Amino acid sequence: MTQTVLIRNPHTRTVIASRTRSIGEVGAEVGTRVPGDGEAEGADEARQRRADWDGAWKRLVTSFPEQVLGLVCGLDVEGVEVVGLPTELPRPMFPDLVFRLKSSSGAEADRLAHLEVQTQPDRGFELRLATYFVLLAHQYKMVPHQVVIMPAGGPFTGRYRLGPLSLDYQVVDVTDLKPGPLLDGPLAPLALWSAGHRDDQEWPAHVVEVVADRIRSLPDGDLQVLLAQLVILKGEDATSLLFEALERRTMSNVLENTAFGRRVRREVCEEALLAVLEDRFGDASGLEQIAERLAAAGDFRAGLKRIRAAASLEDLRS
């Protein structure tokens, strides 16, 4: 088999000579044999052969990008500027959570689960999700089942399209979860977001009481703080209910075990005491400073009692 070679001026790209040579000559010129020659070669030689061909093609494309894009790839490059871009992708990329689901019986193949938590809409998220899909499939040689968890709802539909790229994934809106099963286990705080009880004013207090009982039953202090933190993420009202529920169970020290807990407890106590001060004394000046000082003492109930027992604002300033 022969090949006609056109030799071009590297500056003008005009043809300056041509000749016919065999494919074997071409292979020898790049320091490798053409694949399929039937000769047995070792693994090192095979890798070198692939590297030679890969390198040669990369040099070919970078040397003649318009021709390769137009003639080989079939792209319309007439009248356009072809600009080479850096090929290094952003690294590192870290998915939120990845799990291998191993079959206990061995009858079923292992599965790969990829979880992403999205609390705020992110315009580039779905493209990133597609990138994770490819990287995880390459890393673990398994097709990942991707789940996007939205704690407070969100715009994602579970279907992403970008040109010919198509990606389907599972969407979990936490507000749509059935609260009953959640309340029966350590995921009880998630029931606070239940859309079915959005207008039920008694629901937050009921959930917080259940969560407080769960916290009391857990031997692990870190897990206790985790459940408390999930309640705190719901907002000020739920947090105040939690503080009161823990104090009734003589567990107000749970949140003192971490810097996060201490900070949140102080901030929420300050906000709650300020609300009580404003309810009693209106928009009098200096209420923020009084609330801050009472909260810093670390005893919410004592601060509350002092506000209610004060004959005047001056009693609290002293």
C-alpha cells in the first residue's frame, strides 16, 4: 500500500514537492510500526507505539488545525479563526459524596451512588454533574447513579441537555419527603422542611421535641451536635424551640461541645432576648447591648427571667 505525500512550505503552506512512498516508510519515520502488522510485541512496546501515534496526531492537528477540523472532522471552518486553547482541565474536582453499594449475596453487581447537595441554584451545576459522571465512570469502571438533594427545593428537573450530551439524574426535594419515616430515626430534623406541614404552626414544636429525644438517646456527642445543627439550619424559631427542649431535658450543654454550637447558641440567645426586650420596652436605645451582655452569660432562661422581673430598663442596664 502506498501514500502520496505533499511537502509544503511551512510558512506559506504551498505545495513544494510530492512523492509516493509505502506505508511502511511512514511508520518508520515516526519510529513505530503501523497497528495491525500482526507482530507480537510486549506491553512496553505497545504503550510506546500508542504514545508515538498519539504524539504524531497531536503534532499533526496543532500544525494543521484548519485542515484536520475541516477534512477529518467535517466541521465548517471557512471564514472562522481557529484558536488553540489550554487542554489542562480544572483540578482537583471533588464530588460531594460517592458510595459503592455492594451486593451482600453476590448475585447482583455492585452499584455506584453519587450524591450532590444543592442548597442554592448554581447555573453551572448540571455541567459539573455531567463532568463528575464521566470522571467517576472512568475512576471506578461503574455507571454512577447520581442523586441531587435539594434541602429547600430548587429548579433542577433531573434532565440535562447540552447539544448532543444527554444526562438523566435523580432529584430529591427534601420538602416532598414523607415526614413519618423521618421522625422514626436519626433523620428526624429533616421533617421540619415538610411541605405538607408548612401551615401547621404546631408542627415545628412537635418535630423539635422528637429531635430532642433523639439527641438524648445518642451516645455520640458529635452526632448530637449534628442533629442540633440541622434544626438550627431551619431558622431562628426552630432554634429557640430546640434550646428550650434541650434545657428541659437538662442537656443545654450539648451545643457547648463545639465552637459552632457555642457561637450559634450565643447568637440565637441574643436575638431571642432582644425580641423579648423590644416586646417589653419598644424601641428604647441600648437594647442590643443589654441583650448581648445577657446572652454572654450563657444562661438563656436566667436572662429571660431577669428581663421579665425588671421593674424598669435601668434595672437591666446596671
